Amino acid sequence: MIIAVEGCAHGELDQIYRSVENLARQRNVKVDLLICCGDFQAVRNESDLQCMAVPDKFRHICTFYKYYNGELKAPILTIFIGGNHEASNYLQELAYGGWVAPNIYYLGYAGVVRFGGIRIAGMSGIFKGHDYLKGHFEKPPYTNSTMRSAYHVRSLEVFRLKQLREDIDIFISHDWPRGVYNYADTRELLHWKPFFRDEIANNVLGSQAGETLLHELKPKHWFAAHLHCRFAATIQHNEKQSTQFLALDKCLPRRQYLELVEIQHDSTQNLELCYDPHWLAILRSTNHLMSVRPTTQYMPSGGPGCTERWDFYPNEDEMEQVKVIFDNDYKIPSNFSPTAEPFKPRPNYNRNAQQAQPQLNPQTTQFCEKLCIDDPLEKLIGKPIILTAPVVNPDEIALEDDEEEEQPDDHSDAVAGEDNGIFFVDTKPQKRSKMSLPQPQNETQEEEPQTGEKEVPISVISENDSIAKVVADEDVPITVKKFKRRNQELYMDPESST
């Protein structure tokens, strides 16, 4: 089997497929599979650009959207893992892997698949110690901090990969395993990258998690990218096992970013992409370890005093459960479905678009329901609420007054409007007469000495009169009630009282 291996894609799919075709023609071979080692940049539209942790000058739509909207189709089955320059909002929809476009498959945070009998494992992101023990707590819209921590490797994925025991033919990562430079000519590496000297001397260049997996899994091949240079090494684990390590450059002219590798495989196996049953069983048994909190979470270690399970290599019962669930058919379904509007080319597209809200992907939902595991993104944002139309009972009798049903024949007084079933819009509002109010009456009444006659009640005759009238008996003199002041004696002049 001939496999094309590419370093950092940076969204240049058109150029990569052309290069694969040219290289296959030169070697007179047929390429069966393309593997991309991160920085794939599956950018569907302008909103995805805002979720990619790169300087503004490097935010380009590139060519992936053509494969997403169906304008083009990948000529070769393509498998990739995520790097540190990705549209993280899209990849986060596919935590366990899935199709980002027809014939282009993403391995997820970590994943294991089979192709033509070859076992391929991979791990997305790069290693950062301060986020390694946390859960996948990030969700769009991202802050500047979570936009970067979203692609950092977590201990859960490494723990799951460490449960694998069967041989792995190919392992894919973005950054290099730490210390891998010690297995080849370091002088050549420093010739092209002299600023690596201090990191190599202090043994801090590369991923600590990758170093652990390299020596525990002992894959036959390990492909990586990230450092934008070609580097090859052979890691001899023991007398029988060794790993051929190959790192490649990014897709640019006159760079070593693509190579063809021949892998021995079972010729009786069909060249189709399938799930790995052991990996499926591990996902089921470790589902309870998945966290979406930004707090430290340690994986079971099996040390002294440990009472919980720490070895999750699938037993016979767990393998049988997976076999029953999938009916012994592990072929990955071609169930790609778009979850966002694709980019529409125009002279000046919106580089300042807003980040989109998080979106659940039907592929992940179906996979999780089938395997009875949790979708980390769904745990963060919850299930979408689906509003259904109200059910109409055909036998229901409308209880309405007959008077309301009868409408006047004269349409001149009818109010013209538009009714959409929810709101009524008055399109021709009628003129309404102004309200007439009585003029304000400012009358001052002087105090008059009381005459001892009875008071006459005061009443308002009607609302139609512009001025209120006081009705009183003409024979009875009008008097004004005099209010007595409380504690009046305290305010009286002593001289006037004597």
C-alpha cells in the first residue's frame, strides 16, 4: 500500500492534491491514502476564521470550503489530526472523529481506525503542561485564552491510547515526541533550526505525552509536523521492535512537505475505513473519566491503595458488547452532513465576522447514542430544544359568539391590516379625534365671615360642559367653609388675645 504523508497543510488542499498526483505520476504508483499531520485548517466560512489562533495576516479562507460545499471532492481518502492552527469550533463538533467533508476524515481528540488491515492511531493538538490535566472545558465563542487551550492535549486521551496493546502500524501527531532528536543526526537539525539548540540541550523540545506513547505503544511508523522542517530517525525499542519517525515541513514551494511511504498490508482486506473495535470498547469503559471542567483531574494509576479500576484493556465481555452493538460491521458510515453555511466567494469578504455559537454535529450524536457515551460538547451546551408545531384537533368545536362571527357589510369602518397568525399589523391606522378637556380654572376665594347659614353641596353637572358649574339655591347665600387650624392657641398673639 502506498501512503502519501504530508506535514502542515495550512488549508492548501488544492496544492496538496496536485502534488500527490504529480509525485505518483513520477513514481508510477497509485496512492491509496493521504495522511496530514495537523494544521489542516478546515475553515468553512468567515466565522470559522475567527476561531483560529493565528495573527490576522494569516487568516485566509484558502480552499477547504470547496470540498465542504461539494464543489470539489477529495480524489484520495484523506485522514488528518488537529494541530495548533485550526478552526477549533468545527473540530470540537467531532470529538470522537468524523467526516469534515466527503472523503476527508478527522480522527478526533484521539482515535484509532483501520484501513485495509492497517491500524492507524492519532492524537490531535500540542502539549502544554498547564492544561494537560484539565477537562475539555472550552466552547465557542472563545476568548483569546480558550482559543489556544482548546487544542492542547489532555491526559484523558493519552490514558485511553495507553490501554492499546495490539500492534499499531502508524501513529500520527502534530508535535514531535520529546527526545526523538536524540535518535538521529542532531547537527543536521540544528543546521536548519539553530534556535532549537537550547531546547534540545535542556531536553524540552517536543511533547512529553508523545514521548510516553512512543515508548509504550512502539508503533512501526510515527508521522509528525509542527516544527516546519524534515527530520527522520529510527527508534530501536528492543531487538524486535523499532519505530521509523518522519517529520515533514509545511506546504510551501521548495519545501519538503510531502513523501510517499510504502506500508505492508493484508491484501485480502478491502481498502475501506473502519472503526477499531478495541478502541470502541475503551471509549465505552472510560466514559466516566471524561470531564468538561477546567480543574485538575487525575487518571487512575493503580498505585498502592487504589480501589478503582485502572487497567481498561477490553475484556471478552466488553468486546462482545461492542460486537453486538455494531453487528460485527465496523465500516465507518459515509454520513457527512454540513452544520454551517459554506463560504461564498466575493471580492472583499468579511474578515471581522463574529464567532459562531457552538453547534452539535449529527455524526457525533449518532456515534455517542450508539456506543452509549457522552459528547463533551453536548455536556457543555446541553441538547438543543426542538420546538414542534401545535397539534390541531380536527374534532374541536370553536366556541365563539354569534355576534362576533357576524361582520358588518360596511367595509369603510373596517381596519385594514395584515394577520400572520401571531401578530396583527394595522397598515392603515385611522385618525382619532383629539380629546377635549376643560380649560383650567384658577379662582381665588377670600375668606368671609360665617353667616350661620347651611352649606350648599357642590356637584359637577356633566363631562360635556367645558366649565364645571356650581348649582346652588338662589335664596340661600353661598358660604365658604372655614378650616380651623390645629393648636391655634399656640400661635395666637398674647396681646391680641387680651
